Amino acid sequence: MRMVDIITKKRDGGKLSDEEIEFVVNGYVDGKIPDYQVSSLLMAIVFKGMSNDEIVTLTDRMEHSGDVMDLSSIPGFKVDKHSTGGVGDKTSLALGPMVAACGAVVAKMSGRGLGHTGGTLDKLESIPGMNVFLTQEQFMDQLRKIGVAIAGQTGQLVPADKKIYALRDVTGTVESIPLIASSVMSKKLASGSDCILLDVKFGNGAFMKNRESAYELATIMCNIGNSLNRDTRAVLTSMDQPLGLAVGNALEVKEAIDTLHGHGPKDFQDLCYQSGAIMLEQAKVVKSQEEGLAMLHKVVEDGSAFEKFRQMIIAQGGDISYIDNPEKFPLSKNIIEVKASKPGYIKQIVALEIGESAMRLGAGRETFDDVIDMSAGIVLSKKVGDKVAKGDVLCTVHTNKDDYAAVLKDIEKAFVIVDGFVEYPPTVHDYIHK
């Protein structure tokens, strides 16, 4: 078998066999196939696409290119949730403990963020002492004891994806739904959960810019998971405005704590409840999502969801005093209000602009070497659909930088105010399941 024949076959629109895909993945991981040939194949895939069978095989071979977590010794169905990323997306911090408090096992492996704000791991690390890098034994032991763990990838999981993703990043082959889907799902499947819920976001602050492309990606990822014997479902959510109110690491942790106490922003609470109900149904804790919703409301109201969050923080070495007293999180030295320049209704809050502004304030990183300011960020006071008067506070900016004047102007422009009435948008736009 020759790599050049595989490249020309795909270039001409042919369907690669299971053996050919395995040859490519194994050969690239082993260093026998050079970057330039794989990058050529990736470009052919961008132009010619892949069939569902090819995508499933590619994902399966990537998943098994390294270690695969075996969680079978842990009782019950293990459930995982993955978001394609957005501005203010702190969902896992509240959702994981909520679902675990209902009796499901939530095994979540996360990554760091590159861009707007930190990823889930960075947000957790804003809690002093928090250890997000558990060994495989620690991860599994924590799941057995408290039913929830959020940590970085352990061991040598999916080395094929690490190599292919790095190559895609520098060869103009990132924007390919088959390659995106196989990248995401290979990591999720290798993490060992029985059930996966995907939150696929669309809009100006998301990777997928419109609902149609997000639906296509979600459908393909669900097909991959279900074809490989994992109950995989997806919700489609809009990222045309930030999720919740807080954007920035410690600010988002505080919002997650508020939400676990039942006081979170409506859109964020709605997403946690709707996603949690699906996960409980997947984990066979409940027979219907209605039953799951009732259970989730109960664990928030009686405090057991917040207690589960406390247990997770303690288990991973975090200073629990910050969770019990969120006012202990340090504030930025500069806290500035951005006010409305005219009255009307908020039609849009450009999530991408808010996210990039938060990064410029110190809340995110442009390169992996950048150090995040955990206190920096933006807290919205208004959301899409809200009525505002001239001079109303739109948001509050938190930064330790002194050269923030230009950022304030960009943030103000992100709020699109119109004269006519604007309805509140739905939280979940679609639900995809087998």
C-alpha cells in the first residue's frame, strides 16, 4: 500500500477503505508517513469530503492510536458532555455537579482555552490549589467516591489527533466537518464514557457560523458515536450573544456557584437544566427528561448540587473557602461601567467582540505561553431582548491593565440597540438524538 495512491484516490473523489485509513493513521503516528503527504490528503478531504463510513473508521482508528480509558470497573453509566466552545461557556462547572448529585457518573476530560477566555481547566485553576491534572488512577478513584471529575487528558490519549490537528492548523485544513467531527469524537470516545452529550454552538462567537453547518456537524458526530456503540446526542445553542452574564475565568466560576445556588442567569440555568435532563436520561437514572428536570431542580434547591461541587473542589485540592465565600476571589484594580448611548431594545450582543475584548483585558491567551489574568473579564448587565434607557449600564469591565480605553469603545459597539421590540431568544434551538 502506497500513500501516494491513497492521496490520488481521495483527490479523485474515491472512498477510502478501512485498511487504507488505518494505514494512514498508524503510519503517521509511527513517523513512517511524512507531514507533506498527510497534509496533501487532508486538503483532498477538505475538497472531496468523506462518507459517513469513512468518518466513523477514521474516528475509530484515531481513538485507538494511543491509550483508551477503561471506566467499566466504575458502576453505572458514565456520561460526558462536550461543548464546541463559546464566549462565557462555563457550563461544565455547574452541570457536572448537578448531574452527579442526581446519581449519574460524570467523567469529563477538558482542555485549555486558546482565544477569548480560558478553557474549563483554566477556569478551575482560578481556584487556589486546584489540581486539574489527575493521574488515570486518581481520576477513576474520584469518580468512584464522588461521581464527578473534571480534569485534563491523562496518558497518551489520541496521539493521532494531536499530530493531525497541529498539521491542520498550519495547512489551511481546519474548516472541514469530517475532520472536525473525527477530532472531537476520537477524544470523547477515548475518554471512556458510555454516553456523550454534545453542545454544538453556532453564531458569530462560535466556530460554526450558522445553524445549518452546526446541525450538519452535530448530526455527523452523533452518527459517529452511535455507530461506535455510545449513546450520543446533541443540542444546538446560539452563540450570537455570550452565555450567561460573566465572561472571564474567576468571574465565570462565581457565576457557576450562583447557578448551583439557584440564582444564575436564566439562559445559563436553562441550558444546564435541559442538558442535565438529557444526560440523566442517557445514564438511565430517569426514564424521561421531565423526570430528570424535576430531579435537577430538587438537587439545586436542597443544596446537594452545590455540595457535590464542593466535594469535587476538595478532592482536587482546591481551597474550599473560595467556594463558600466567592467574595474572596481577587478583583481587578480597574472596574469600569459601559453605559448605553441611546434607549431601545438590545437586538444583539456580538459575542465574538465581547470574547476578543475580554482577551485584550487579560482574560484569555493569544498563544499557549500567555499568562491569563484570572480576575479579568466582562460582566453583562443586559441581554438580548432587554429594554434599556440611555445611560443604563450595559456591562462592567474588569482589568488590571491601564490601557483599556480602546477596548471600552469596542465593547460598547458590541451592543446593538434598536427602536423596535426584540423577543428573548430560545436557549436550545435543536435536539438531535437517534
